[in-house]
Amino acid sequence: MRGLYGGFGMVCNFIALVHLKLSDATILFQTSGIFVLIFSSVFLKERVPKGAGKWLLLIFVAVMVMVNPFSFTGFTWYALVAILGALLCLQGLIRRSD
């Protein structure tokens, strides 16, 4: 399953690279670090360090400013494909150890 998630994530990333500007696609690929913090606390029951919430919010705002999703000329559905690619690659990396 990890291989399928990682493979589909890379396919989404390549699709986004073809249809988005390189800078926007790269920024959206790097959002997987944000999802690591969120998913590790939700699914793996990891403790979130104190003060991490404010940094998470700051990073999210910075990504929104750089990508500018509220402009209809800059935002396309391929940006969501890039975010899906980041999520799928992350899912391929995380596994729960019991």
C-alpha cells in the first residue's frame, strides 16, 4: 500500500508540474511537512510541541500568500492535485508501528 500511495503521489506531482508554474508546484509539494504535524497528532496520537500551532498557522498563511488561491487567474484545480500529491506521498511515508 505504501508503494501505491507514493506512486500515485508522484503521478499527481508530475501532473501539477505540467500544468502549474514551477514555483507554485514546488511550494505546494513542500506542504507535506504541514501535513506531517497534523496527521501525526490525529492518526498516530503523537504529542504536538507547545507553540507548534502558531507556526502551523504562520506557514499556512505564507503558503496562501505565495500561491494566491483567491485570484482566479493564479489558482487552478491543478493546485489541488499538487496538494493531493503531497498528501499521498506523505501517506506512503508514514506507517503506524504497533
